[in-house]
Amino acid sequence: MLTIGIGIVGLGLVAVGLAMGHATAKALEGIARQPEAADKINRVLILGLAIMESVAIYSLIIAILIIFILR
């Protein structure tokens, strides 16, 4: 069960890291194209990053549950 828990954390964190990097790159590209929309883009970016971060926390919690409870 330990390897399954570690795999879930690894997969969750890699996916979240890639998604956060991609979202930030696209937000910066959007701001570069339309600087007047920077406030709207930043608000949506921060909200999206917070949701992505919660996915990483959930994957950590699920992995901890798998490692310690399902022994």
C-alpha cells in the first residue's frame, strides 16, 4: 500500500505542477497581448491556481489515508 500512496502523491503533484506552469504561462501570454485585461486575467489565474493547489492537498490527504489506514 505504501507504493500506491507514494504513486498517488507523485502523480497528483506532477500533474498539478505542470498545470500551474501552463496556466501561468498562458496568463502571462494573455497579459502581453492585452495589457488592459491584466486585472481580469490575474483574478482568474489566482482562482485557478488556488483550485489546482487544493487538488494537490487532496492527493496528499488520500495518500496519507492509504498509507496509514489501509495497512
